[in-house]
Amino acid sequence: MLEGIEIEEGKEREDFAGFKIKPKIIAYPKSEDEVVRIVNYARDNKIPIVTYGAGTSLAGHLQCEGCILVDMKRMDKILEINEIDWYVRVQPAVNLERLNVELNKKGFFFPPDPASYFLCSVGGATANASGGMRGVKYGTFRDWVLALRVVLPNGKVVKIGEPLRKNRGGYDLLHLFVGSEGTLGIITEIWLRIIPLPQRKSYTLLVYVNDVEEAGKLIFNIRKKGILPEIAEYIDDQVVRALNRQLNAGLDESGGGAFIISVEEDYLQKLLDLLAGKKYIITEGDEAEKIYSIRAQSAIALKAEAKLMYVEDIVVPVSRLIDAIKRIKEIEKKYNIRMPVIAHIGDGNLHPNIILDDPVKAQEIFEEVAKIAIELGGSVSGEHGIGVQKAKVLAEQLIAHNGKEVLKIMKGIKDLIDPYHIMNPDKFVELAYKLSEKNEGSISR
């Protein structure tokens, strides 16, 4: 059944967060037809399938034992760049940084930029509905995917969505698959909306603040003044020191961290008025790109100094940012641990990084932080996804904010599309539903 498909015996891997992947075999399909054959084989033999992009996931999306790991790295072609209809069509293993290099040559770009943009695949970022630093202005992958080709668990191939800005053709199945974490099918082609490279001059400011609360107040004032940044980021003092140690970043360590903001020239004076009395540096061009790159590598710098690191990913309304930050700092003090904060502060997305050698205690703290988001009307995940690690708190969020019936509907969708229980099983919504029924859930790496 799998003759002609590149196969190797399963070798243990782990993702960026350290979750174990122990496949029975690893398959490397080179075409959609080979993906169909793999899916049919897995279904007929009742073997679970986990789809692998670049391994940059952070919440246990890929954790498995005895699965077929479908490594998509051979399907890495940019198939079409449409300069009139403004879309690009790609295979799933295309690297996101490489994609933008090719788009830039033609005067276009694709805005969503996960911190792992130089490592991650477009397919993985689509399946995870990934975000990034530009989310405050441009949103996440969910806002930029126009259409998909997907191999379903029954072996059939469907195209969902259209490469159009406007499309009212039936139920919105497209956004059901964007962010489905490989639990509904395997993505084989992606149409992404692209836009021309910005023409207005922009500036990136590195602003030193006394603490994260000051950064929170700064974003309040920026929003009140109607300033729309391209990025608005915060890294605390612990992250600053890690970046200096690991990357020789040259950041000032005397304060409580740094606020990084990029604005077009129209907004610059308004922003400078708000920064009166603060220490800051204005950059553009290559110097601005250097600051952007340093921020993108913040988690890598922290991880280099940690035996075990849980990267949290909560979102709260921007109006509740300071409340959330205060509570995070209370948890850090309560447990006497290191919990450096990286934040897409412009859209309320906080990444406390729990550094603790005890995985059981770390998971408890991880969930305690997630409950801050639930209680403040936010979400337990903004861009990292659910996987296995966040299934319990996802159930708590959905039940608290939307009601148990919504979780049942989501579980019903999984059962309808994957009645064979082969597509990345026992994760995401399916696991959330099971844990809600049992009212329990211990997650381990």
C-alpha cells in the first residue's frame, strides 16, 4: 500500500517545548496522492496520524506514541504568486521566512510573523492559526488564509474556501480547518492573501521602562491617542538579560525591561509626545530589523538557559492588561520561581515563561496562569494552540464563557469528520471534552 513512498522506521523526536514524539514509522510524502495513500493505509490499519511541519509547536500538538508521523518537508514548493488577485499558493512545508523573501522580490509581503518565522512551515502555522508580532495591526493566520486543499480522514480530497476577498459560499468550513491542529485532515495546499509592501516610512522605537505595568499603561495611552502600531511588544528585565548573555544584544539592563513599537511616520510625533521623559532609541531600516530579530529570538535565549520551560500564551482584553500582569507577578512571587514575561502587549497577548525543573509543579502553575485569562474574560491561547497541554483549561474556558453545549458541538464536528479516530487523536477539542466529562486531566511531557 505504501510502496514508492519514502518511509523510515520511527525515531524519537521532540518539539520545541520538549514534548515527546515516538512514531511507529515516519512517512515523507512528495505529493497529495501520496498523502491520500498514507491516510487510507492508516485508516484501514487503525493507526493514528500526526502531521509534522517544522516541530516549532509549543503545546504538545505532536505528542504521540505508535503513530504514523507524516513529515511534510518534501512538499515545499511555492506554486503560484498572483500579482493581480493578490494571493500566493503554496505547499505546506514552505518556510515562512523564505516565502516572504520571494514575495518581497515582487513587491509583496505576507504579514503574520510567528516568532519562529525563520523556522516554521506555512502548513504548521495554518493548522495552528499562528500569530506574531504584527498581530496588533494585521491579525493572525486566520485572517489571511483564503483557501485550502485538505486530505480528509476518509481519504477524499476537498478544496475549501476560494482565493477571493469576498466569499459567501455556504458555511465557513475554511476557518474550521485553520487552527484545527491536524485533528480534521492533512493540508496539502494553501492560498494566502498577500499585500503590497508598505510604502510609508516606518520607525521602530526601543523604549526602556521601569516595569511591565508601565508598559501596560503606555499601550493604554497609545490606543487612546488612536495610534495604530505595526508591532507593540514588551520584554521584561529577565528577558533583556538573557538576550544580552545569549545574543550580545546590547540592551540596557538598568530598568524593568523594554517596550518595542513600530509605527508609520504619520504616527511618530504623537508617539514621541507620549514618550516625553522616557529613555528611548529611534531606529529605521537595518537597525530596526535588528531590534525585530532580537525580539523574535527572546524565547530561544530563555530556553538556552533553562532545563525546562513552559511558554504560556494567554490573551486578555487590553483594558485588563495591568490586572493580568499584576496577577502573573503575584504567582511568580508566590512560588518563588522565575517567570520572565514576553508579550505582544499591543493586542493583550502575554507569554509568561515558567522556568522550573519540576514538570508537575510547572504544569500546575501553567494552568493557574491560564485561569487568569478565563477570569478576566480572555482566552487560554492566542496563538500557540491547545495540543494536549491546554486541553483542560480550554474546556474550562469554553464552559465558563460559552457553555458546555458549545464544547459538545466542537466534539461533534470532530466525530463527524474523523469517525475513525485517526487524525491527531486525543488532543485539542477531543481531549478537552473528555477531561470535562471526567473533571480531571494530568498532562505530562
